[in-house]
Amino acid sequence: MISITNRTRRLAGAALLALGLSAGSLAANAVPAQAASYVEGCFKNATPGMNVQGLGVSAQAYWQGSWYPIWTGTLGAPVSYGSPLSCVYLNIGAANQSYPIRFVVSHRAYGATWSGVTPYTAPAGSGRWNIGNGTVTCVGCV
């Protein structure tokens, strides 16, 4: 008899979620795929005057009580000159439309850690969702 552990199930589930991602883009002119859900969210730094460009960001899907990454990238340039917001625009493939989606900033460099989560979650299903503007805090920044 073959025994499958919970860890193996989670890893298999995360792999299946990752395969369902159709496309991702940090460009402001992203066009959603015909059969894909479209999710967008933005981040700003908790410290006024500091931007979040270049920080690592991921899209995560909620499955069986945990969040699993389905896409990773970096935050692009602010949306406009002088704006504190850097946004993510993402098409979610049909395989991942059965799961709630959120964006998470998790970045470590130079002994500092930046983190933040969008305030809302896109619900399961198809459609266009703006999941809000998250705030990024830094531990260890000068």
C-alpha cells in the first residue's frame, strides 16, 4: 500500500496550481486572455517618499487552508511620475480560477525584509478584480 503524506499532497497541489497560470505582466497595458480571470493590485511603501520598485511579488492561491504561490515577479516602476504606487496586472488561467487570489510582497536584501499583502482577495471564478493597494513595511531598513 502506498502512503501519501500531507506534505506530498500540498506539494502536488501547489504544482498543479502553478501549471494553471496562463500569463503575467507588469505592464500597464496588459490585455486579459479570453478565458482568464484578470486580477490587479498595487503596493506603496509605508515610508513616505520611498518607492517599492524592484521588490519581489507573488500571486498566491488559497487551497485547503493555505496560500500557495502560482506566479512570482517584481514590482515595476510607479504607475505615474510622483506616484507611490507600483502595480501588478495578471491574467489567471482557468485551472486557478477555482481559488481565491491575493498578491504578496516578500523581499529580502541587504539585511532588510520588505513585506506586504493586498487588502482584498479576488474570489474564485472568472471576472476582473482589483484587490486594492497594499502597504509594504520594511524591517531592518535605515
